[in-house]
Amino acid sequence: MITVRKLWENSNITEECPSLSGKIRFDEPLRAHTTFKVGGPADIFAEPDSIESLVFLLDRCAVLDIPVSLLGGGSNVLVSDRGIRGLVVSLARFADISGPSVQSGDSLLVQAECGASMRDLTDWCQIRGIAGLERFAGLPGSVGGAVFMNARCYDISMADVFFSARVLYFQKGGCTLETWPLRREEWDYKTSPFQQRTGPDPLVLSPGASVLLSAEFSLRTGDPLALRSEMDRWILDRTEKGHYRFPSAGSMFKNNRAFGMPSGKIIDEAGLRGFRIGDAQVAPWHGNIVINAGNATAADLRALVRTVRGKVYDKTGFLLEPEVIQAGDWDE
């Protein structure tokens, strides 16, 4: 049987694209790349640092029929204990931030590559007196992940500041580079147009999928000291709510206005705060945060999520919708 690794080695990819030399690893443990600190190995793990090397990887994997998964900051994903088959591409090396340029009036455009962290982006803007992203201060993960998930923080969503994106269309016939402007009808609560996939695993690219390379944000001028003060206030609130106490993915379930209360409160009232399976636990201080309390496995965390959903449904009739992506080989 020809393994993915053998198929890869036989294709001489790094010889044909020398810029990938030293940026490919085999059996890379994905727990090192997720905020839950769980996850088995990726068959192949790549960190390209240019669009050319990324396109080369995607094109070659399409020809070899090797599945490709994209990983951002790993802050909103639960990777299985068996890991991910095929190639996992980390876009962490795409981390430049540039601007601002004037859009119109007092509106400023700032561009950030998808691998830049949200912390770096918010700090970059604050230092330069650029306002609009303060409520995202302290948000774990990458710019690409935040845009992909249409992250929402303190009543502000990425869609509210998004202007355009540079994307790579993934196709077997070859990748194309295009600009994706804001079209309001394509965005919704925790939903963006970049989430479109045809398979069961949201991380795996399917033909016609778009790969976020960078995003432009429509922002405005502000006072650096006032911006720092506001950012620190939001970071303190996250800290006091226990977002950083244990490995987690932040909020586990989406809020649904039709339920009449936040998911965390529904879980609390169902008596599930502190409920655990192994070292996977509903945080004792917040019903909508699921933590790795020590040595949890991905299977423990997945079982906990399923159990919480089931118990809440039995008690209330509400079916909670997870917002954390479950990816990889679950052997089911």
C-alpha cells in the first residue's frame, strides 16, 4: 500500500520547489498548533512563506489526489487524536501588516495577511492611532481564522470592519488569485463566505474553495492612549471570565437569539457547569467554555460536547450548535 508520505517522497516536491526546503515536516503533532493542546499527527505539515510556494503545494496535491487541510492559529478547532490525513498547510508565515491607506473621508484601510495574530494586528493599529478593532484585543488566533469564522467580540463582528480580501481559488485545473469585496448578504452571525466546503471536514479544501491570503479592514483614526486603555479593558474582561486559565477554544457553542438567553446561561441552568469527562470539562466558572483541565484527549472533549448538547436538549428542547470546528480522522 502506498502511503501519503511515500507518494509525497516519490514526487520530488522539494526538489522542484526549493523554497519549501526546511518547511516540510512529517508526522507533526497538531497539539502543538491548537489552543486546546490536543490533536494527533499530520501526515505532512507545511509552512510555505510565499504565494508561489503555496500555489505549487496546492497544485501538486491536486494532481496527486492528496487531501489538503488549512490551519490558522488553531484557536477554534478540535483535531482528533488520530490526527489529519494528507497535507496540513499552516499559513503562519503569512504575517505582514501594512497601511494605512485612505479609502474615503476619514476611513483608513489596513491590510493584514491571514497568518498574522489578532493580538499583533490590534497592537499594530493601536500604536499608530488606528481605531476600530479594539474589541478584538486579546482574541486568540489568526486574522485569517477570525475572518473565516466571522468572529464576534462584544457586539462587533469581523463583517463590521471587513472591506475586502485577497483569496486563492483552489481548483484541480490550477489556482487563481482574486479580490473578494464585501457583500453584506454573504455574511451572518459566525458565518462568512469563506466557509464553503463540500466535504464533511471544514478544514479540507474542496474544488472551488477559497483560501484567504489577506484581508483589508475599514478603520478610522483614534488616540493611541485612549485605544490602549480600551483594549486593556476588554483584555481584562476576558481574563476575569477565565478565557486564559486553561487550554480551550473560547466559546464552544453559538448563541441563538431564538433561545432567549446565551448558551452559557442555558448550560448553567441545566446544571452542567463543571461537568467533566476525563480531563475535558465545562469550565466551573462559565457554561460556554470547555477546557482541557490537564490531559484531556480529543475524544474526551468531543464526548463532552455531545453529552452537553444531549442533556441540554433533553431538558430544554434547545439544540446547541457548536462553533468550534471538529477536524481530522475520527475513525467513525
